[in-house]
Amino acid sequence: MNYTFNQLRIFLKITQTQSVTKAAEELHLTQPAVSIQLKNFQDQFEIPLTEMIGRKIFITDFGREIAVAAENILSHVHAINYKTLAHKGQLAGRLKISVVSTGKYVMPYFLSDFLNQHEGIELMMDVTNKLKVLESLEKNEVDFSLVSVLPENLQIEKMELMQNKLYVISNTKQQFENKLHDKSIFETLPLIYREQGSGTRQTMEKFILQNSLPVRKKMELTSNEAVKQAVIAGLGCSIMPLIGIKNELQNGELQIIPVSGFPIKSVWNLIWLKGKNHSPLALAYLHYLNTEKENIVHKRFDWFEKY
């Protein structure tokens, strides 16, 4: 056997993504380069690691066993690197965070300075919907999760980072009277929803139910970005977090419709399992946030208070 660290890394990524193309994208490599390394790795085994059916790649049972071994080897290598940096007095390790999709407009600003101060840190941030975020938290696969709606069935601890506001929005081609509209306006607004499992969807439906709003559900889309583009295209209106529509408000593609009871306010919380045994890196990050979060909000989100 003469496999390389790079081949292990590439093969593990292929097993995780179930795709050579996606593995190449996530590793910032070309697809031919990944394919060549996969072939070179496979050539060292008499038993197939993968199987191609049509244009789709499948991992064999033997391949999955090798992937587990590869992950263990890579983890030990990372541990050696982190220990080396730690002995040099540098903070190092992997920081794993799961983030609800709208949180991608929030979380990077609470990470950038911390990561720049400690070059030995490797960030793994998964951006997905709320259900998957909470699943990774419950399985203890991450250090922290970022949510705007707290889970009801998990024992957690939390740190409040900043406020979240949701407004009724439309594109700017539609004309509305310059006044505070009554909630009866929803009788005429075709609403675009996020998918089931989304925190935005949950907040939106809770508000609609509590206020008995006569909504007209127009369609359901699987990301805030898709909802935003549908609203801009004139396919309907929606209720969206302010944090994700800053540019579109400023360049005149979207407008906020003033409606009684809005904005809906919640809080962006960094959460973790209650009683979790944090690594030194995770503890250092919590200390950093306790010290710096107000400065970050003031510096990065000063525009937020204008709405």
C-alpha cells in the first residue's frame, strides 16, 4: 500500500458527497484531478471501492469500510497538527457549527475576527434548514448551532447574539398606499412560503395562526434565496428576515409593506447541548463572543436599526 494523505482526503469527500463533481467543488480541485486520484487510490485495492451505474457513483460496502478508516487516519493527522500548534502557544482545532439557512447572513461576522486571530483553527460550518441543524446538534456532531427559533425538545444552553426581524415584502413594481396597513391586506397578498422544517416558515406560520390571518398561500420554495428571487420576479409576496434582504432593499428591487403587527421579532441564538464538555477551542470562542458580540453588532449591523 502506498496511498497518500491527499488520496484519503479525496476519497472520504467522495463518499460524503456521493459525487466526484461535488467533491471537486468542495475541495477546490478540478474534476479530472479528483478522478485521477480516485483511480490511483482504487488501483491499490483488489476489491472495488466504488461502482458506477449510469452516471451516478455508488460506494461499495468495502469502500464504506475504507472511508471509516480514512476518516480515523485523517482525524489523527489533524490531532497531531493541532497539538503541535498548541505547544507553540497557538489556539488550534476544529470548530464545528451548524447554521440555519438565513443564518449565513449572520454567523460569518461573528467568526471572522476570531478566525483571523487564530490561524490554526479549521472551521466546519454546515448551512441547512432548521430540522437538519437540530439533528446535528442532537447527535452531538457540532460544537454550536445558530437558530432564531429555539428547540422545544432539547436540553440546551444559549447565548443571544442579535435581534432578528421579519417583514412583509414585495417587489417595487407593486404599488401600495403609503400608510400602515391592516392585517386584512393578507386577503389580497399571494404569499410565498419556505419549506416545512424552516425556522422562517415556523415563525411565519405561528404569527399567522395567532392572528387568524386570511392568507393566500401561493407556493412553497426551499430556500430564502429562492423566495427572494420569486418575490423580485413578481410571483407573490412573502414574510422574510430583514437580515437577508439588505442589498435588495437598498437597490430598489424589494420593498417593505408596512403592516400592523410587523416586524415579527425574534433573537439569533448560538445554542449547544446542556452539559456539553466543550473543547478548549470552543470555550475560547464563547469567551470571545461574550467579550466582542456587542462590538460586532454595532460595527457590522448598524444598518439594521434603521428599519
